[in-house]
Amino acid sequence: MKHKETGITKSGYYGFSWTTFFFGFFPALFRGDFITFIGGFVISIIIGILTWGIGYLFIGLIWAFMYNKYRAGLENLDSCISDKAALN
């Protein structure tokens, strides 16, 4: 990713998050995103209890598709993807 004003580039991931798929909300905890970890963990436990575990699988799959884009947005609010000019 490249900051629009300063030009500083930082590497990051885009697309499906395999670590989030396999480890749930724990990658957010290890990356210092405590609020996302606590919120996601509590919601997934509640839905898992209410649906006997089936709902947790759906939450994990959906969150694995969303997490990298969410994390990139948190870190670089004024940045864009610098892979190709068409993507910016």
C-alpha cells in the first residue's frame, strides 16, 4: 500500500485471510487489534452457543473473506493499493 501524500509504501495482504480462517479471531489479537478480537470472539461464542456451533463456522468463513481488507483500512486510511495504476 502506498500513502497518497507522503509516498511511503507498506506491504500488506489483500483478499482471503487463511490465518483468520484457521485460527478465528486470534490473528486480530496477535496483531494488536484488541477491540476487534473481543467483539468478534464474544459475538461468535454467543452465536455458536445459540446455533450449537454451526453459526460459528459461517462467521469464521465470512470474516476470513473480510479481515484483510478491514485491517488494511484500519492501518492506512489515506492509502491506496499500489499494485497497478488501474487499482488505485
